[in-house]
Amino acid sequence: MKIVLVAAVALIDADGRVLLSRRPEGKELGGLWEFPGGKVEAGERPEAALIRELREELGIDVAESCLAPLTFASHAYANFHLLMPLYVCRRWKGQAAGHEGQELAWVRPLRLRDYAMPPADLPLIPHLIDLL
């Protein structure tokens, strides 16, 4: 089974809320909410992938020193296995906006379960609740 490496981040604002991004309809798992991030390209480090994806998707600049690893998800989907490190970031430059038309939501940690998320993201929620 193919292993896909995806890096994700919990952006945490000054009020302790976490940013979720809604996957566009028509894409795999479309309409579900997820932590921002994306696929790690061949030869790319997860931190570099996150910096690139956050600039492309949200229009924000993140320094690698502001990315702290928190936990990871390992989940078997039907046709691939997802390995997803989750980082925490509290500092960035710019205002997060959906540059690819995606809906965004700033969510209190205890409300994260109110949002329909991909199966791989769900086990990450308790770690964020414990942290925040």
C-alpha cells in the first residue's frame, strides 16, 4: 500500500482558537474540515512543505522556527496509507484567508468535534485540547 506523507498545522490565534479549512467540494473528502497543510513533495521536508502550503493556501508567512511538532496521525484509507505529522504554530505574518476559495473557521478546541473532519484528523483533537 502506498504511503502518503502530508504535513498539517494547528494555527493557534491569540484567543486560543484553532484554524480549520474546509476541503472544496469535488475534491476527495470534499466538504470536510481539516487542519491546513498539504502533501510533502519528493525530497521536501515536512516543515518546508507546510511553509509552502500556508503561503499558497492561506497567504501567510511562517518561519520554520515557529513550527513545533505536536503529534502525528497514521491512518489507512482504502487506497493509500496517510502519515501526517501535526505541528503547532502561534506566530505568522499576514492575515489567513482562503486563497483557493476554501472556507475557514477559527474554532475553540472543545468545539473541534462539532466539525465534520476526515478520519485521520479526529485522533489529533485530544492532543490539541490537552495543549490548549
